[in-house]
Amino acid sequence: MLHSQLGLRKRCEKILGHLDLTHPFSLEGLCNRMAEQRGRPIRLHPLPKEAAESGVCGLWVGTASVDYVFYESHTTALHREHIVLHELGHILFGHHSLRGEEDGGRAPVVLGRTNYTTRQEQEAEMLASMIRIRTATPCPKPAAELRGTLARLESAMGYGRGTRGH
């Protein structure tokens, strides 16, 4: 299990090494950069009510000319962003799944997310989490203020500087 987790992390790190993640992070900016690299736009849309009610919270439909990413809209902004990052993870890994017919004879890629039991779902979920961690805004409090807060907490809990015993 640990070996497979390390392999998963390494695959994600490899993709992260090729991403231009800006600070502050912009999901729209990431989508634009990915679209430019792929040569086709990425369109973000809320899931239709029926799909959301079925338990699907994210969906990627990739066609020859455009990538559509659908997300659950009736949730927090942070969760919506994570759903979109997960679906972008599928794109970045080059995943393929269910295929349907599309005009012009080319079949679109359709990936819907309901669980994380497959390798593809685990890869997309880990990559989404790692992007979020890498782009998180650092804590705005200065180190001295954090040390003061920690000292007050230690004092309140009865841990003096010299009484830790560790």
C-alpha cells in the first residue's frame, strides 16, 4: 500500500513539475494555460440538476475541439474549486474512460466522478489536492506573532518553557 502511494505521489509530482502554478492562484488562469497548451478551450459549467441529484459531483467531457468540465454548483466555493481541479487532473493525466458518439466520427472522452476506487480517480484526486496545497496562500501572521500565540497556549495548558520534559 505504501509503495503504491509513493508511486502515485511521484506520478503527480512529475505533472506538477510541468505546471505553471501562479501565486495568488487563479483557477481561470490555470484553465487558460492548459487550454493554450492543449490547443482547445476548457469550458467550466455547473452540472445539470439531474446529474447532481444522481450523486455525480464532477464530470469531464473531452471532445476533439473543446474540454467541458462540469461541477456541482450547490456546494462551497472551495469544494467547487477542488471538483474542477480533480477533473483537470484527469485531463493532465490523459485519462480515458467511457466513450460515446460525437458528430464528425470522433468519440468524446467522458469521465464522471462518484468514487475514488480506480487508479484514474486516485490520480486525479491526489493531483487536485497537491495543486491546492502548492497554491495555498501562506499564513499572513508574522512568525513572532505565531510564537506569541503558541506561548500563550502552552501557558494556558500548563506547559511552561522549561517544564515540557521533552
